[in-house]
Amino acid sequence: MANETEIPDLPSEITPQSQDFARWYIDVVRRAELADYSPVKGCMVIRPYGYAIWELMQQALDRRFKATGHVNAYFPLLIPESLLKKEAEHVEGFAPEVAWVTHGGNEELEERLVIRPTSETIIGTMYAKWVQSWRDLPILINQWANVVRWEKVTRLFLRTTEFLWQEGHTAHETAEEAQEETLKMLAVYKDFAETELAMPVVDGEKTQSEKFAGAVRTYSIEALMRDGRALQAGTSHNLGQNFAKGYDIKFQARDKSVQYAWTTSWGVSTRMIGGVIMTHGDDGGLILPPRIAPYQVVIVPIPRGNWKETVLPRAQAIRDELTARGVRVMLDDRDSQTPGWKFNEWELRGVPLRLEIGPKDIEKSQVVLARRDTREKAFVPMEGLADAVVQRLDAIQLALYERAVQFRTEHTSDADTYDAFKSTMEGRPGFVVSPWCGDATCEAQIKADTQATIRNIPFTVSPATGKTCVRCGAAATTHAWFAKSY
């Protein structure tokens, strides 16, 4: 990411996806005013329009968390080095990404502090204080927070030094309860991604090489972007008793014995905004699913004649009617810009539905509705307009999901031999499903040869009975889903 003096000017046009997808992505993020570069290396400024999308995501997730019995809390940003070191595998996994605080004011600290890359350590320490008996379990806490991971290569929303996320941390009486929690929250993420973001995902288990540092098992949801790369959209970790033993989370069991708790953690972040952009966007800019669009409808009055006395009052009445139905509406009544300019601007920003109204429309008691996803335009009677708008928003949400599913299907292929695998992996083909022996050496060699990684082993994966590993030729234990990823 550029230094403050090297921050590029705001792009005047959007680079076509076919010309340079990475450039297209950055152009859209900046031109749609979702985020911008900051003078702090590796960090971004989330602008109001981008933050409004994040707020809608937060609300949708938070409802789901609370419906499953979770509550929100907040834990410190700074973590003593001694706490981080208590779980050896965890600290080793995060060591390259850790940012340290060494001074307070002008004084050197007696113990260095970590700016949290994740909060298992500080939360585990607190749980050890709070848990005494099986009656204190389960603990089901989520926190909305920022974290810092010292990234070498950054990209707005997808990978930044500081980002926003939620992290759930739970403690349980039994291994079975912890496993149930881990899978339950992954299912929550899948439902959120597909229902709210119209983003189809593949849910499954990460390999041992790809699991979270310190976890027993890691599960993920994986989405496919329109450039053929995969995006890890959310993870859920069964931590077993590793962190409980490291941070002394013990309790008196029902049989009076002293046992360690079983813990989990799970999280999604602002990279989901990047996922939405790359799942649905086109050369015109953003295409936002209605459920997370800050404005679901933009009303553009056509300024002819004494439009402020004729058209504008009717546009205002339509805005109020739609707002009363729970629709998020922007009435763009600026007279400093032409209707054509507004059409382009709101298309760029991905507003799902545009409503045009002019003097002739009022005479005919109709409006024009234009869909962002298909650009289809239709004349719609003013009578029953609110119902028609709500129905179209629902149709757009579904159409975006179905289009993304179709894209994933068309960009998922099978390869049973290594030559076929390598040939298919040239470029960015999407998902490639191949038999795998389960050996980490094969997994690492495939990554070195092709840059592809195993995204996960889907829960619905077909058996690999009688198949041989795509690389080494040994008996395959499963079909793995490979892709190049962000």
C-alpha cells in the first residue's frame, strides 16, 4: 500500500474486469467511495458508504448470534507478551504478523504488549477467572472489534494491517458440546453469506496444514470470485482443550473431578465486503444485494418545467411510502447534476433499483423502474408501487444468488491426473476437485507447483473409493477442493 505522498489519484474511469481484474477491484472500491488508502502504511479508511454496508452485515450477523444464545462483550486491545507465549503453537503461528508496543510515553515497558491479532489469549485468561464449576458453562461470548496483523502485501478490504471483525469465543463442559458449537456457527456463517450476501459458499473442514494455529480442527466457508480465485469468507475453530490447558480454564465437573474446559472460536471480517464486490460486480461498478445495500432504491426526478412544484412532491411522497414499508431510499433531488450523471453514479454504487419519475410519468400515473443487475427497465403503475418495489428487490436478491451459483458450477471442474490438474490450474479456473491421499507433503508440493491450495474438504464431498491421489498416485482418502486464493 502506498505512502501518504504516493497515494494515487482517484480513478476517473473503472478498468474493465477483462483487462485487469485487480485494478478493476481497486477502482470500484475507491470510485464507489467504499474505502481509501490511509497515511498509515497497510491501513485503510472505511468511508461512510462502505461502513454502512458493514453495519448492515453486522446487524444481520448479530441477530443470528443472539438467536443462538450468544452475547456481546469487549476485551482489551493490548495483550501482555507472557499471555501470548502460554500457547506455543498459537504464538508460533502468529509471530510474523504480530505488532508490538514497547514504550508507554517516553518509558520503555517492562513487558512488551501485543496489539491483538486475535483474542484467544486474553479471553482465555479471563475465562479462567470466571469458570469454577460446570454450572458456569457454557460461556457464549462474541466481540465486535478491530485487530492488527502486520501484512506485507495489502489490498483494500481483502488484506489490511488493521481490519474490523467479530470473534466468537466459547467454553463448554464436553468435547461434544464444543464440536456442536463449532459446526453450528459455521452453519450460521453459511446462512448469512448465502441469504444476506447472495454469495454461495462451500462449507467443509480445513486440512491440518491449513488449520488455525492452536486448533484441533478448523472449518471454513469458501466463496468463488468472478476472477476464478477463491476467498475464505469465514472460519470456525474447535480448539479442543489446548487453550484451556494453556490458560488454566478448569472447572469442577458433575462428578466432583477437576477438568479442563473445551473451547471454540470463530470469526468473519470486513473482507466479506471485498467478497461481495468480487462476487457480483461488473464493469459498471458495484452490484449490491438488496439486503446489504445502504440504499435499496434511488429515486431520480426528471427536472423538466416547474418540476420542483410537480415532480418533486410526488417523488417525496413515493420516498415516504417506500420508507414506511422498510425500504432504504435515497431521493437524489440535486439540481447540480443531470439525470444521466445520477444514473451512472448510482449504478457505480450498486444501488439495486432506480426509480425514475418525470412530468409525463405523473400524467400517466406511472414510474420507471430500472434494475441494476440486469439493467432491465419497466413502466410500473403508481398504484401498488410499494408492493412492486419490494417484489423486485426480492427478485434481485434471488437472481444474484442464482447467477453466482451458476458461475461457480461453470467454474468447477474435476481432474484425476496431475497433468490434467496442472493444465486445468493454468490461469484462474475456479475450483478443481481432485482425489487426494491426505498427505501434507503432497499438499505442499501441489501448492509449490501450481499456487493452488486445498480450500477445504466439503461436508458433501463425494467418496474417493478406488481413486488414487492426483499427485503421488497413492490410494486417495477423499476428494479435495483446490483453488488459487486471496
